[in-house]
Amino acid sequence: MWQIGRVTHKDLDIDELVGDWLTLREAAEPLGVSPNRIKTFIRENRLMGVVRGGELSIPAAFLDGDDLLKGLPGTIVLLSDAGFSTEEALRWLFTPDDTLPGTPIQAMHENRGTEVRRRAQAMAF
């Protein structure tokens, strides 16, 4: 599946863009699910994960309290449909965009996900 990537030393800027990461176990706890369910979310395009230091992890910003960030699964599907790799999707979600303003992931946390999905959808065509 396209959502599982691998972060290497040449991709350190991805770590800098994303900031905080959660292991599968750390992500599963607030959601009240098992780490295997997080893997299923990744396979189902509800989350994106990358292998960091030998362990599959997801950006902490993908969670909103005890739930997935509203609109994230649909945005991930749109980015996948646009042909984005995991690295490209993470860069897009976490790179500041003066026209939003902020990053797409920040906009989603601020309940401005409709604009983010509109932009992701436009890239798919």
C-alpha cells in the first residue's frame, strides 16, 4: 500500500515538518484500539504511517484527542488519488501554505478541512 513509507537519514526534513510522531501502541491507546487496528487504518487509507527507527509510526497531528482528525481519511484518499506517495502527502500536509494560512494539517485542526480537501481534490485532476 502506498501509505506505508520509510523515513531514512535523507528524509530528516520530513521529521522536522511533522514534528511529533506516535508509535502504533502510542496511537492506539487514546483511540481505545489495538496497535493492529492502527495498521488496519493504514491499509484502509484512514491513516498514513512510516517506518522510523525500525518502528511503524504516524504523525501525532493525525489524532484529535481520542479520535482521528476529522476529515483526515477523506483527505488521504484524495491525495492517494492524486498520485501522491507517502512522503509527498506528508510534505503537502505539513508544509506551510500562506494562502491557507498555515499548514493543511493545522487548517484541519482548526475545522477548515473543507478548503484542504478542495485543494487536495483539485490536485487529483
